[in-house]
Amino acid sequence: MSSTRKVVTPVWLRSSRKSRKVRLDIDEVTCLFRQVHPEAADEWDARLRLLEALKAMDGSVIKLPDTSTWDGKRTPALPRTIRILGNQKAVPIKRARAWAPELQDLQDWVGSLRNPITLSALEAINEWIIRYRDQDLQLVPTPERSLQIFGDEKRLDQLRAGDAALFGGRLSLARLGTYVTPLPLIYQRGERPGPMRVVENLASYESFRHWNADAYSGHPFGAVVWGEGNKILALTAGLLECASRLHCDTVFYVGDLDPEGLVFLTDLCEWGRSVNLLVRPHTAAYRFLLDHGHRAPFVRTRDVRFADLVGHFPKEMREEISTLVRSGHRIAQEALGTEALYRTGNEIFQRGTP
């Protein structure tokens, strides 16, 4: 059933109308929008959704300037200002005939919605549920389900908040038979069983995988894994699967000796405790870095308590690492590279213990 009603000013613009402001700066508009739509996962997603909402209201609630004046320094481009109209036109908005039982618990929330973009997304989901209710659907990645629902493979990922929910956590992806595709884990299996070694940077992964795969004995790792720097916590599903396949109960990590690298290590160790997988710093590798690595100054970008980041190291190393980083210096993991590995690797990693 279709109905015609007056377009109501969205809640995120009402405070501006009450203050009688007619023209709003885009930074103010963005701030108001994100307060009401926390499901916008990141800056790009928030800008895209805001652009869609502004276009939907253009000519009824607001007036957008000519696109030639928009700020195109970031993607997508947005108008630098918007003008709120005093008189709002009546426009038809399509409403669903009936909500599927799977969405019944959302009806009170749906009834209070005034954002046509959100309503349109919900109605598309509702129609898809009704159409496919009697079919035996498999669990599929979000882009595949999104293409079925919206004709746009990216829309579900734009709508979702966190890893498994839509509309501020009100609708789980599981109810749509879909899931967020985990990032693939890049690793090379060793010649024999042993603990897994995760390295932070790509160059270190390249050196360690070649060294670990060499024919002569003494190389201790069951697999060498690329942690992809700050993506390591997005790779934990693959890391856990890899550990299960290799019957591995221990993961050794090594990265840069700087605040970022220590944060990655700490986060990974805490994740390991949550899944009963032992994650430890490879102290033999870190010992080599402290003894032989090049100390370089760095610009501090994190306000951290170093005592919280060195607790996973042996007592005799904690103060040494804290002193290094507090002094404004770092050691890159690449100091333990190909040449060092082939020269002293067997001695450093004797029997595969840290």
C-alpha cells in the first residue's frame, strides 16, 4: 500500500531548525548525522550515507548547492554547506504492505523512522525475506546476499555496524543467512610439525618463510604467518583454523620494537587467552633485535602505558624494552632478516623454543 505524507525533518536536523539556522556547514551536518547513525562504520561509509540522505531530501527539506562548488578533496564529495527550506513539499513514500515475522520485533522502531534511506533498505530486506522464506538457503558472504537483496553487492557492508549486525545492532546478519567474509590468512606451512610463527611485516615474512622451508634440519616452525601489521586481529579466524589444522597449540609473534608493534603483540596475546590458544612473544627474536638491531628515533603517535605492553616478556627484558621506547627509539624487525637468519638462525631458534 502506498501513502502520501509530509516529509518530516530528520531528527538529526531538528535542533538546527529550532535554532532558526537556515544554512549549515557540512562539518556540523556530518557531526549531527553520525550522532544519530552510529552504524556508519567509518569515515567513508558515513560520508556516503550522508550524501545519500542529503540527495533524498534535496528540494523538499533542504536545498543543495551546485555540485561544482562541492568539496572534492575526500571521497565521496560533499557540499560545503546546505540550506534548510522553510516550506517542505509532500512527496509519496512507499511503505511495505506487511512486515515479515522475522522483522516483527523491529516494528516499533520502524514506526518512528523518518529517514527514507533507512526505510528503503528495510523494505528491500523485508521483501527479500518474504520472497525466499520457503527456500533452503545456504549461509553466504555478505556481498552475495547483498546483491540478491539490493542489486548492489556493497550495500549490506555499508549498512552493517561492527561484524554481525545492521541498523545499530537491531538486525543480525545471521537472520539474513549471511556473514562477513574474514580476511584470508597468508602463511607457508613448514616441513614438519611445530609452533606457528607470526611476523608483522611482509619483508620479514618473506625472509622467514624461505629460511623455514630450507631443506636442512633445525628449522622449528610448523608454519610462518604474515600478520599484515595492524590487520592481525582481523585475521584471527584464519589463525585459529590454521592452528587447528596443524595441531598447533602455540603461536610465537615478533614485530617491530615500537609502540605500534607492542600494541599488536599485546592485543594478539589477549585474543589468544580468549580462545585458549597460547600466544607469546618470540623472546629469542626480540633478544636478537635488542642486541643487534639499529636504534632509530620515531615520532610518538600513541599515548600508552609501556608497562601494559611489556608484561608478556620475561622480567629481564621488560625494563630494557620500556627504556628503549621511552627514549623515543625503535628497532625494526627487519634487522633479523635473510642474512642474519642464514648466519645465526639455527642458534637463535634452537629446538624451536623462545
